Amino acid sequence: MLFSNIENKIVIEGRYAIMGIVRIEVFREDHMKKLLVTGGTVFVSRYIAEYYVSKGYEVYVLNRNTREQSKGVKLIQADRHHIGKALQNMHFDIVIDTAYSSNDVSLLLDALDGYDDYIFISSSAVYPEYAAQPLKEDTPLGINTFWGKYGIDKIEAEKTLLKRNPNAYILRPPYLYGQMNNVYREAFVFDCALEDRKFYLPKDGKMKLQFFHIHDLCRFIDILLKEKPSQHIFNVGNKDTVSIREWVELCYRIAGKSVEFVNVYEDVEQRNYFSFYNYEYYLDVSKQYEYLQDLKPLKEGLKESFKWYQNNKNKVTKKPFLEYIDTYFGYDGNF
């Protein structure tokens, strides 16, 4: 379905443009797919932009041009909160949005002249931590005390989008990982391994994590655009979970090291010294698996992450985990 916003007077449905009571048939020639990615300079949006450049799409990125742009993209320089006329007289086959709030979504929709498909990258943070698990797409949304405002804003962004475009697709991933990940998760463990550090592991290390590789996210977007399923909200992720102990062990092995653990049972805020909250959850991704099953194995994905990180350490936003460990736990690994 096509959507147009020319002076707020035209709505296009299928092959027909409707202006007032006049119905005009619209013909469009085949052309290179034109795609708009909001952001396009950091992790998820950057990977998506480069992925579609590699597939031959005409990829536009909307950002303030304060970071290096990816090769092959076309820059639309604007602050998404002050887009103005930057998107005027442009029609996109696909819009992929990583918006954080309802206002972000509203301003973009107001600024767009026209588009066919809209895909919103939401988050599993929209589910409250007290909800019954596994978390399904129809699980009631609510505040998650671990994610706070981030989750609330994603909920409101989803609501605004579906109100204005019920045909949009919404994806709710768990922890995303892979090349270009600027979040200090696997990179933190790689740093510990490369410095031959003992690893301070929360409790017994049995807490489970669920991941989704960024490349598989792009592959699933491809499927949505091709298949156009009637379902418009999908949990996405790998159905297999991994304990935090197993995850750390794997990261150390990939870095060519063996790990010695120090189990932390003290009443210490976990996020002061570890990459994840003390919060275990599991998404039901069975609907995604109806379309995409052959996901990248975690070991292979982390190998790619390590290779990328070795050459891009300055592109990761590091947290002071190591400083906290050295100060609070001491240098010898003993309490």
C-alpha cells in the first residue's frame, strides 16, 4: 500500500490516488528500490543501511551528519526533530525507523511526502518484567522497571505508528549483537579476555540471555517486504538461550583465552560491573520461525563481532565496568 502526504490532501491506496472525491489511477514503473533509514550512523541503523546498499538499493539516511557516513548511502542532513522540508517531493518504497518516542514517529510521518512500507524497530523492553513468560506478541504491554523510560517511549511510539498506519510492521528484538555493536556487551568481555582478567560473574552464572544477530534482523525485514504477512507485530530472536556463564566462556574462547570466574554473591548492583541487568526474560519467537529458521549460530556471530571490534575499539561506548571492578572488588580477584 502507498501512503502520500502531499499538502495533507492526497491519500494513495494500491494503484489509486484519492483527492477529495476524485479517484485517479496511478501507474509506477519498475525502478531501483528507494529506502529511507533514520539515523544510519550507529549499530542497528548503520548495519541496516549498509546491508541494503550491498543489495543494490538506493539508500537514504536521515541524520545530522555529525558522524562518518557509510559508503554508498545518500545523506539527507536534518535533525529528525526539525526535519522541515528535507523529505519534500520524495517517495520511498521502504522506511525503516529506529525511533525512540511517539514524537519521533509523528514528526517523521508528518515530514514524509510518501512511502510504501514502514518498518519500526521496537524492543522487548515494551513488556513488563512481571508478565507471564514466554512473552508473546499479544502479551499486555507495560512499564518495565529495568528499562524504565526507554520501554515506555517505545510503547508510545508503537501506538502512534499503528494509529496512523495500521499496515506498518513492528519488530521486537531481544539483545541485538554483531558487527558495529557500539553497546559495551560482548566488547566488555573481549576486553577482559584480552587483558587476561578474572571475570566477575553475577551469582552462579545461570541467568539466561536471548540474542538476535543484526544480519538476521535484516533478513527478516527482507521476508516481511516480500511476503507481506497479515500479522504486523513480531517478536524476533533466536529461540535458543544461553546462560551468562556460557556466553562469557564463549567470548573468552573466541578471543583465544580461558576464563577464571569470581562469582559475585554480594548485594551489588549488577550493572555496575556487568553488561546486563539482573533480569531474565524469554520471547516467544515462534511466529518469526514460521518465516525464518536458519539463524546465525551464536559462536559464528560472536567471532564476527570480535573481528570487527579488534579494528573498531573506538566505536564502542564503554562503561566503567573495569574501573568499578578494580575499585570495589580489588585487583587480586578476592573480596
